[in-house]
Amino acid sequence: MSHILNFNPGPAILPKEVLLEAQNDLLDYAGTGISVLESSHRSPEFVAIQEEAETNLRALLAIPDSYAVLFLQGGASQQFALAPMNLLHDGQTADYTNSGAWAKKAIAEAKRIGNVNVIADTNEDRPTRVPDPGELDPTPGAAYLHITCNETISGAQWKTFPNPEAPLVADMSSEILSRKIDIDRFGLIYAGAQKNLGPSGLTVVIVRKDLAENAPADIPAIFRYQAHIDAGSMFNTPPCFGVYLLMLVTRWVEQRGGLAARQRINEEKAARLYCAIDATGFYRGTAHIAHRSTMNVTFNLSTEELEEQFASEAAAAGLKGLKGHRSVGGLRASIYNAFPLEGVDALVSFMQDFERRNG
Amino acid sequence: MSHILNFNPGPAILPKEVLLEAQNDLLDYAGTGISVLESSHRSPEFVAIQEEAETNLRALLAIPDSYAVLFLQGGASQQFALAPMNLLHDGQTADYTNSGAWAKKAIAEAKRIGNVNVIADTNEDRPTRVPDPGELDPTPGAAYLHITCNETISGAQWKTFPNPEAPLVADMSSEILSRKIDIDRFGLIYAGAQKNLGPSGLTVVIVRKDLAENAPADIPAIFRYQAHIDAGSMFNTPPCFGVYLLMLVTRWVEQRGGLAARQRINEEKAARLYCAIDATGFYRGTAHIAHRSTMNVTFNLSTEELEEQFASEAAAAGLKGLKGHRSVGGLRASIYNAFPLEGVDALVSFMQDFERRNG
């Protein structure tokens, strides 16, 4: 099994050390004789897990006290609704940027809740790209500006974040913890855990406390960020095992040099892969060179048949999950935090060999 | 560690065999070289897991094709909002029964969404109890009648379900799969998994398809049962590891005689424990004898100090999680499906010994 390289876009590869520790703990956490899966969320053991998870995240991302960190459920897809429910008041407009499939879903959901102004749309652009901050024409008095930091499907990523007057709201699912960011620029960050943080079923929300506090009064309690802040993410039973894995993953990141080291390695991984793509005309990157994702490297071959052959031969060689999203086809190598540099080198070798045989 | 008896109210004990299998699979599921925690939810492996989970649940509960089975997130607390959002139309009224702490939360959330009529209220009754079906005076034309099948905190349980004209909506979190039920009587059943089904972070919804179909058009897509039905519980990334554990748990129940066997054993466990409680005046059951829960056995001692002493001496002897909910105090033994009969006998022995020493 050690020869398997997991390029899945999410749920995605987890650090081997984390899986081994979770396996070791699975029937007996910290000598309690009880699994984390069976522990009360009010037990001292689990409370300590959740506290460390938050502490680690705060340290890694340098999150100030003026922000709350929440461990919720429902994925980024639920945040597509919760962000406007909490931050978009009657009579206000929320600005959105349409940079691809995920931004589009966020926009569709927000439109069911309030007034939405799409102030930039690169969804149809080829090569795929996200808007440049300079292209944006924000609505005066907008409640917030929403961006999708990294489009997991198209492989386009914001390299420079906009700096609007309104709070910046960001879906950071497929890139959180992959690079250093300046939290102060954001009003709300949300991320499904299943790429860089842990397993599916856990959502991390980082929200400026003053924004959460001022949410409209008439939304159901379970959807109010403030209710979860007041209850320390125990308004209802948290997804405990996910929080536990996030604790282990953030510990793993910290022990290996934090975000500075992660960013350096992620840039190196992406550079080697894009370099292989650009080496000849055989492979073609699908994202605009200025917006190429460090997390999801998307590329094409000359025909769908060849792409199909590439994905299946790669899988047979132990390089799994390289097929592009079914909505766009092509090929995609998801190389999140836990994906090793040597794995990228193995893919590059496979690509060169495949080209020799089919070029 | 084998001497630990886990009486936690939820997250709660899981079958040892399930934990061992999950531990064995944790780094390599079914020879894929990838953990279930890292598998794409679209992978053939995970699709097969989710299919078996649904098949097992349908078989155990005899769920007809006219009902959808959904694997969602957010816990029962989120269903407190989703039930009225999907089933309570403008101008309609939903009937609720207030049988305790959980019913009260469901009612509070529903009131934020639509018209609610509380047609029976036993919340303040002592001994604690749920309403009798005969006590109910349903609202003509009500959208549905909501009940909390088992009040985890007070330890009161519906033994006979009402049979109203309106669809019956049931929070079955702390008793699902504990006894045979007649699905046809229900319009909607929901349950957080963390008692009888698996870990926290997974919610099972069983909904009559015609009810889901007719939900109001203006609710966000993520909150529409129909959206999740259309997508086969993959409208967004499911809580994959929870679904996997539910598959193992339902397999475990099936292999041990299904719900008939579970019901017999659960009744035997509860009978032995209530018998010990009733043996002398030293322990006093808190629930009305006609409504005593088979899942959460609640009792008192003469003073809080004695209860405190009982819980801490029990914990020291390996009987963990016996403290009552912090809102009501007292003692509570949660004896869900996975809790063994011998564990109940061990508690009975401890109770007898404790009484000898302190009676």
C-alpha cells in the first residue's frame, strides 16, 4: 500500500503520521479506555482536544482575539447560505465574484437569501482564471465581498486578495493552511476540512466577532454564528472525530515549520509540476499562468481518449485520483499540504514516461 | 482498558467489533491503499459504503420505497429547523408536544420559522413523562405533529406513538434501531447518529418523498430535503467516515438478529436496571413508570452529595459517564444498543454494594 499516491481532490490525503496516531488511539484515547468516537463532547478529554485544535489554528494563522474560531458541520456548501443569512441585512447588497464552479454555487445560494451583485465574472474565461483585484467595481455600502480563494475544479487561485471597504468573505476550503495570509483583511473565512484540515464533515469558520454579533435577529438559532460562539462550538454536539483529526493535522503542520514551511513546499511542488506541464506542448495547463493553483494542478492532453488512458495507466501505477472533475474533464493533480514532494516527482516521471510512449 | 463500561449519553459506546474493524481499515480500506478518511466520496469504494449503509438501514427498519433515506450533517438540532422549513407552509400550523428538554429546543426553533401549537406539555411533570397519545388535541389541518421519541435527559420515552391525521415527525436520535417501529406512521424521522448509529457529525433523515417534494420553494438549496434526495445524499460532500461507521454498526445489528433481538436485549437491560432501582427506597427512578426509557435510565439518591459520591466511585471502578445531565443533576445510565447486558449487571452489583456501604 505504501506505493499509492493519493491525488484525490477531497476528501484527500492525510498525513501518514496522523493516520497512524489515530489508528493507535482508536480504541483507547489517552488511557481513558474509551475511543474518541465514543467520548462525550463534554468530557475533559474532548474539551482539551477542541481547545488544542483552536489554539493550533489560531497560532498557525495568527488569528487575533477579535475573531471567533468555530467548528461546525455542513461543509462550505452550508456556509454558502450561512454567510448571507448572518451578514447580509435587509436592504443591503452583497458583492460576489464569479470565478468558477464553486463561486457560482455560492452566488446561487446567496441569491435565494438576499440582494447579490456579481461584480466580476471570469467563469467562462479560458484559460481559467480568477478576477484581478483591480478589475473589481464594488457596490457602495455592500455588506461584504465574497471570493472563492481557490477554485478546486478549474485550478485557478487568487494570488493577491482584494482589499475592499466591505468585509472580505472567503471560501478557503481548498487552500486554508497552504500559505500565510493576513487574517485582518477578512471578515469571514470558512473551509470544509476535507482538503487541508482533516476529514469531511467538519467545517471551520473564522469570523470577526462584531460581524457575528450584528446578525439579523430572525434566523434560526442553529444557523447563527453568535449562537455557536456563545456555546464555544458546543451549541450542538460537534463532529468530535473530525475536530480530533484537525488537532492532529494542525500539530503536524506546526511541528514541520508552520505555514512558512508549508507555503515553501507547496510552491515547490506546484512549480515542479507546472514545469513538467510546460516542458513541451504535450501537456497543456488549463489555468491562466498568473492564477495557477498551488493546490489543484489542472491540465489537458490533446484528446479525451488520451486523458482517459493517462488516468487509468496512472491509477494502475498507484497514482490515484488524477481524473479531472466530471463537469470539466481533463486531468487534475490535487497536491494539498499532506501530499509529499516525492509524490510530485513520481508524477513528473510518470508524465515524462507517458509522453515518451504516446507523444 | 477492557474493564471500562461506557455509560455516556452521546457520543456513546460503539460495538467493540466495529471499532476493531475501523482500526484495522484505518490506513488501508479494502486493499485500496487509502483510508476511508482520504477517499473521494465519488470513489467506487465510498459509493458502495453509502449504498450498503442505506440498504442495511432500510432492511432493519423495513423502510418502504416511498421514503427517502438521507445521510446529512448538523445533528438533530439542525433538523429542529429543517423540519419546519421543509414541511410547514405559510398559513399552516405545526403541532408539537413538549415532553422535556429536547422537545423544548425543537419547539423554540420551529417558532422562529412558523406557527406552532403546543398541544401537550408534560415538561414540568414529576415524575418526568411524555404525553399519552389520548391526551393530544391536534389542530385541524396541522402540517404535522412533532414528538421527541425519547427524552435523553429526563429518561422518559413514548411507548405508544400517536396516530394523528397529520404526518408524524419524530426526533428519534436516542432510540433509533432500539426497537421495531412502523415507519408508515411517520412522515419524517431524524436522528443524530451519536447514540445508536455511529459517531457524532452524521444525521440520518427518513422522509416520505411526497412531503419532501412539496417543500416551500424559497428555502436555500442546502436545507431542502429534495435537493439531497435528488443528489443521493451527495448534494455536498457527506461525512464519509460517519457513513462508513454506520454501515459497520448496522451490519453488526443485522448479524445479531436485527431489531427484534435488539429490542429484546434492550428491554432486558432496562428491566434489570429498573428492578435494581425499585428494589428498596435507596434509589428512586425519575421517570414515570409508564414512560421509563429503555435507553437512558435516570435515577436519584437522597442527596446531591450522595449522587456525586456515587458517580465518582463508579467512575473509579470503571463505570464511566453516570452523572446526569448538568441541567437536571441526578444519575443517568445510558444503555444504548452497543451497551452489553453484562455491563448492566456490573452496574447493578455496584449499586447494591454502594447501597450496603451508604444505605
